[in-house]
Amino acid sequence: MEIAFLSSHHPRERSMGLSHIVSWIGQYLARWGHEVSVLYPSYGDAADGLEDRWEGIRAIGVPTHPRAHLPFGAQLDFSFHASRRVPPTVDIIVANNELGGRFAMGVPRRTGTPASHGSPVHVATFHGISARFLEMGRPLRGQGLRTTLGFHADDATIRWFEGGGARRADRCIACSPGVARDLAGFYRVDPGRIRVILNGVEPATPVAPEERERARASLGIPPGAFVLSFLARDPWRKGLDVARATVRLLREQGLPVLLLNAGNADPPSEGVRTLGVVPEERKREVLAASDVFYLPTRYEGLPAVVQEAAALGIPTVTTPEANLDGNGDDPGFVEVPGGDVAAHARALAELYRDPVLRGRLAQRGRELMGKRSFEQQAREYLALFEEALPTRTSR
């Protein structure tokens, strides 16, 4: 089977969001004897034909220009050029989120695929819904004519671009049940064409007490501190403002709370230490030093960092918007209403006072979310590809 992935970065850039998932799945598929290509945007003056191999994956750089004056300008430019560079014998095209928008709608008419081979099967994977992101700005609708019209224009563009790609795809993969519901609700995708395949996580050994002490010493954490960690590149969407307010309230109540904020340059404040963007290897140190991973997010498809924390045995406090549903009545994490600072403070205070509860959550979270492997995810992808291939039709 020949499979082409669209990715936002070269597969070796495994710290770059969805590229991390594509990298792992691609490596397993290549290991199992399938021909795997990853097409990624190559900005600047990259020569046409830029290509190399990495871990059995054929990496194809696609010269791309941002075209910032157009909505989804970079994605449209990438789609236009990538559609001409998909290997002509490809069986499956896997497009991630908005990269699969107009690409999925136009590629079969442009690849020059031999008629005997048939059109490639399009699989669109979704790790979040752009229309849901935009929905977070709903309060802006009534603030002036220009703002309201701009909101509706953005909404229409998203539904045409990303929603059109989702409806055009032969199959859609949602990374969580919540994303599956959004695909059907926002973009009117037939639920029968949606498959939920949860993301995997890199295998990791749980943090031992000795490692925890070393990490806390390395980070200069005072004895007795109740340490929360927050890791995010997008601090507003992930709820750093809520985390700050919660820390402030807990400290007013006399709790020795310290929040380690990593992944962004948001300035420090009382009880909040900003570490900036940390390399992948230091992410474990930050989590290892923590008593609780705290993510008061406004929206997620499925937060990989929660799975990473679970793999290390770190309990999590988050919100329903994290889309971690599907774990039954004993989910392995604490879920608190988004934006309710008082409720967040109560939940964290309870964990501060009850180390036994923290331990139970850590164990349960690791069982449910911290042991799902990328190999398992890749096998589920492969099963979907094999199921979809016999049903493909010429377009």
C-alpha cells in the first residue's frame, strides 16, 4: 500500500504538534512494508524537488508561500503545489485538519493518476475543529458592524475550506468523541464516515520519588511547595489566565502553591514561574517536579500533554473542553467547569490535602491514557485504510 501524508513540518520535527503523530504513524507503516510519503510546506526559496528519506519515510518538501492576504493563504498555496507532487501511484492520502481543506476537494482531478489505478482514497484527520476555535470568539459578534461582519466572513471561510474538505473526504478520523460530534455538528459530515481513533503517546516510565526530588532541586522549588505544571504554546486558549487567578486564590487561602508555566513567554507573576519554551527532554523534568498537571483549557481536540503527564503518573485537573470523555465513571482525571476559578481552587485544594487521591488518579490515568501506544494508533489507521480501499470510486 502506498500512503501519502500531508503534514505541517518535516517528519523529523517530532516536537511540532501534529507532525509528531504523523512521524510515529509513518514510521510504523514503513516498518510494516508500506511505502510512506510525507509532504510538508517548505517556505522560502526551497528548490522544487526537495526530497530526502528519514526513518523509512520519503519526505517531500513542497515550496509554499504564506500569501497572508488570503484566508488560509498558506494552506491554499500548499494544497495547490502539493496536489501536483503526490506520487501518481498513491493509494491513500491522509490530510491533517485545514491542510486537507481544498486539497481533499481538488486532488483527484489533478494528480494524473492512471485510470487503472483509480482515484486515491482521501482520509481527513481532525485533531480539533477550526469552527469550534472561532466559536470561542462568539462574544465579539455584537461589538460593532465591522467585527460582526468579520466574524461571519471568517466562519463562512472556515466552513467552506475545512468543512468542505471534511465532507469531500472518503473517511474522517476524529481524535476524540468530542471532535467526532463537532464534525457532524459544525460541518454536517455523515457520522457513518467518521471513525474515532485516539492519539498514542510515547512509552514512558512513571516518575519515581528520587527523580521527583532531583527535578524539584534542579528547578529550585522550595520544600513543601504544592507544584502545578502548565505546558502550552497558546496560553489564552489553554486557560493560563484562569490558572493565574486560581493560583492567586489558593495562595490567599494559605496554600503553598507554585505554578510552573512552560512552552510560552507569558510573564511571571506571584506564584507563577515562567520557564519559556523548553526542549522536549526538559518537559519531563517539569512534569516530574509536579504534584498535579493543570490545564484549564477553553478547547482541545485531545490534549497530548495530558496523555504525556498520565504516562509519567502525574494526575491531571482539566475542563470538559479538553474532550477527554469516553473513560467511563472513573476517568482518571479531575474535570472542573471551564472558567470557574472557585471550583478549580476547591478541586486543587482537595488534591493538596489528599495525597492518596492524587496517587489513585495517577494510577488510573496512566492505565487509561498513558499506555496507549503510537503502534496501536498506527494499526487502527491501517485497518481503516484497508477497509476503505475496496470501496474507493473513480471521481
